[in-house]
Amino acid sequence: MEGHRTIVALLYDFDKTLCTQDMQNYAFIPSLGMAPGDFWREANTFGCRERMDSVLAYMYTMIRKTRELGLPLTRQSLNHCGRSISFFPGVTDWFDRINRYGGLVGVEVEHYVISSGLREIIDGSAIAGAFKEIYASEFYYDRDGAPAWPRLAVNFTAKTQFVYRINKGVLDVSDDKTLNDSMPDDSKRVPFTNMIYIGDGLSDVPCMKMMRAYGGQAIAVYQAVNRRGVEQLLRQGRVDFIYPADYREGTDLENTVKQIIRKMAVSHQLSEENIRQLRGV
């Protein structure tokens, strides 16, 4: 919380939450002359054989395959891949609509990505400018522009770190000291109770469990192919709501998010009024 502004944070997974499939499937994997299933099978087999984190395994496989084929792998080439991403209906104007609604009810809405995909690809997408911060896996590039090391690898359980960063307002991933410093709850920039996490499945469960444990809201979106799994998350009490991945104006997803934001705004106003009265006693 900054001053008396109420900040509401919407946190999103990316692949199959905002876009229709894994982001590498649109342009990067086809550039290798491979089908997506073959690439992911190779990366996962390699990771299992080497007992490697699955995110690091796919990043290494990207480097190895492009080197074998003599193809460029640079920040710019991955940015270019982001242009091919196909989003679910309504996503491209979702952020402006939600921001406007937040303004109407007296809160400032911020959007964040927490993804195991690649930041470089997200940065090249049509919606990159909508986010206050993008937390995603990323390469470190040498002076020749080639990937030399992972700058950041975001696996499923590591996603929770970034929820804490948003909560405390410590957005710089290199600043671990401030993140781990003790901080009173009332000084945290975005209370958990002012957070909404939107994801698509099991990979989002750690963050969704945080939301439910600390008073935020968790929403799972689905396509036909993963509807059954998402329904099971609801039955198991791991999410608060489930909806089709349709972000267009007037959908149940949009209406529910707006209602949650309005409730958060009212809760803050009531809290401020309580504080004002106590100071007057």
C-alpha cells in the first residue's frame, strides 16, 4: 500500500492461461522443423535422464537444437517469436477494461506475469506492455548475443517467491535481502487479500494455495482439453472459481473479477473508516 492508495494485483500464468498453448509452440519449435510434441518429449526425456529441473532442461534443449541446426538464438529472435502468439478471446483489451473498472471503484489495478515460459518471447508479444513486471524464465546473453547461462528459471514451486515479491513490493529479483527482511503486515505494498491469481492447472496450484491460505482469490481458466482437471481443482478446494478461458466483455470471468475488485475496494474503504474513527476516539 502506498500512501492511502488501494492497489489490487492480478497475477497471471501465461501459457494456456492467456495464450492458447505453450508459447514456444507458435514459432520457435516450428523453426526447428519439429512438432511441439516431439520437442517437449525430447526435452523432458533429457531432463529425466539427467535428473535436471524441467525448466532448465527445456532451456538447454533450445540452445542445443539451435546450435545443431545452425539457427540463431538471440533475445531479438525470441522477441520475434512473441509476435506469433495467439491469445484467448478478449485478452488483448482485457487489461484496459479491468484498469478502467478499478478506477471507477477507487483502486489501482496492477498486472503481473508469473510464468515458466520465456520472458524474451513474452516481451515480444502484443500484451507485454500491460504488465508492471514479468517474472519468467530468461537467458543471460554474452557479448555476442548468444545465450550463455540462465538468468532466471521459474519452475512451478518457485513461482511462489514472486507472489511474496509483489506482496512486499520488492520486485528486483536480485534483491533477496529486502525480500527476507521482516516487514509488518500493514506496511506491505499489496496485501495478499488484494491479490487475484489466474492460472490453468496443476502447475499453478502452489500459487493458488497461497491465495486461498492468505485471503486472496484463485481462478482457474480452461479449454475443453483441460476442463476435467480444472473441475477437479474446484472440487478439491484448490481454487475459488473456474471459467472458460474467455476474457471478452460481459463474460462470467470478467464479471467475477470485477466483483472481487469491488469487494476489495469496499473492504479497504471500511478499514480506512475504522482507522479514522479509532483515531478520533
